[in-house]
Amino acid sequence: MKRTFLLLGLSAGLGFGQLQGIVDVHVHSDPDAVPRKLDGLDTARQAKDAGMRAIVLKNHWEPTVQMAYIVGKVVPGIEVFGAISLDRAVGGVNPEAVQKAAAFAGKKLKIVWMPTFDSENNVRFAKSNTPFAPVAKNGQLLPETVEVIKIIAKEKVVLATGHSSAAEDLLLVREGRKQGVGQIVVTHPLFAAIRMTIPQMKELAGMGAFIELCGNAVLPTQPKAGQLKVEDYVATIRQVGAEHVILSGDFGSAANPPHAEAWKQLLAILKKAGVTDGEIDTIARKNPATLLGL
């Protein structure tokens, strides 16, 4: 798959260690059903003031296209996009919910996440007795999953794999390519419920999908159960290839620092671990901009 990278023309005075031009495709904020650090307006204001180029607002239980539309009008100077996560609150893998989110005024829908905390994989990993929203059965994608992927292709938005298992990710990416989806992202594959291997990530990257690394999991404020090793991030960048990787925040929890400060801490952690300025430019600026069609 051919990708054209957009050069951002950063001034030497800003430097790669700053947030100028960063595109964060995974941003949590209030209003939400769980505690968040900032609301969507303050998050966008912080991102804009720090020089970030674009953000995508995410909520596990409601579409964010309406909020993105309003926030974008109130906070000019930064691109603000919305998304939908196909968890049980929107009816699970619900084609109608995706179609309507895509139709809202402003056309702010950019990413469709397959189920996250309500995914079968996540529910089984948590050993929970709660209902789940499946994407596949007996190794085959469900008809509604295929229908959603067709809508994603038609609307030219991003397919994100959510908290699906590594095997389900492979099914989703293959079907996405079959249906003509232009951009696909494998959602935080190092997450404990997924734990994808490097060869699996390479296989998905070989089909044109981006591999997402979320910053919140390597911050010291992350609860211990959700912490990941920065060395694993470095290994992913080097072995899969920076050209196939996206760095996102996944910030916004009450435990995180405010959005811009969290990003500064993340970049400092990565640089200390040996990630180069050029790699950060690729995974935090060029690749996510390509994902969103900027």
C-alpha cells in the first residue's frame, strides 16, 4: 500500500521534542461515564496551545461526532474529529449506529473502533460474567461486522480493531482490505488482553495496517495492572518499522496528567529509551496524519 507522507515544515526553534504538529488519534475527555481529567473543550485548547495539529475524541460508550463538531467551532486552529466505539451502549456492532454517526452535520466521523471493553476478548480476559459484543464466531466475522466494514469503506473513515483478539484482528484487517477500507489501525496490540507478538504485528503491517502504541501505558501514573514496558515499545518500533507504527496518547483518565503535559512526559520517556527524533516525527506526526487523510 502506497503512503504519501505530509511534511510538516517544523521550524528549528520548535524542535522535535515539542508537541508542534503532533496528531493524537486516541483522546479521552469528559463528558464521560467514568472520571476524566479534562473535558473536550479544555483538551482541545491545551492541544492547540501546545501546537498540536489534530485530535480524535474517543468515548467507549457514545459517539463523539457531535462534541467534535461543537469543540471544533469553539476552538479554531486545530482539527477536531469524532469517532464511534461499537460497544454495547450503541448496540454493539451496529451498522445503523455507524451510518448515522457518519451522517451528522460537519462530517466529523474519522474512526470506527470495533468493541473495546465490551469485546468478547476483553470480557473473557477480565473473567467477567457481563454480556459482550462479538465481532466473529467460529473463526468467521459476523454478518453485521462485515456490514460495518462496508460502511467504513464507503464513508472513507478509519477501521480500528478495538480490544479484539490477535486472531480477530487478522480477520478484521483482511476483510477491511477486501472491502476497500483505505486506512486501518490495530488498536494497542501490546495491551494485556491482546498481547500480540512481533510476527503477528509484522503480518498486519504487511497488509497496510498501522500498529498503535498508546502513551498512557508507559507513564508512571498508569495503574500497575495497565503498565507496559517502554522497552517493548522500542522493540515494536524497531522490529515492525517506524513507518508502520502510530503513537497515540490514550490519555484522559483522572490519574493522567493533563493532555499536553502527558504528551511531554511520554516523549521524554521515549527519548530516554532511545527513540530518535526522526522516529518520533514518523510515528507521532506523519503516520497519524496519513491515517486521518490530513
